[in-house]
Amino acid sequence: MNEVTIKVQGMSCGGCVKNVTGVLKALSGVSDAEVSLADAAATVKYDPARISVEALREAVENAGFDSPA
């Protein structure tokens, strides 16, 4: 498993954190995701053979948030 921290912009409350966490954890290849409102970031443990960092960012963006590189 690899671990990456990606920026998540646009979160304003605990509901946003819950939404982003749920979206990331639902992805095939993700074993865990911890999202921090204060840090505006998500730390994700994932299997690089099953999912890419780009796909993680895309999932965050599809949920309505920004994830700059």
C-alpha cells in the first residue's frame, strides 16, 4: 500500500469531510482515507496497482471539490 496526501479545496464543514471521505473510501483500491477540514487535505492509503493518484483527485473533483496538483 502507498500513502498520498492530496489537497482538497472547497470544504466548509463536517458534512463536506464526510462526503469526501465516503467518496474516497468507496473507490476500488483504497484501503483508508482520512480527510482534514483544517488542513484542507485527504491522506489516502491505496494500492497503486489498482488506482492512480490522478483517479483519486478526479473522484474528489467529481464530488464537487477542487483537488489541485
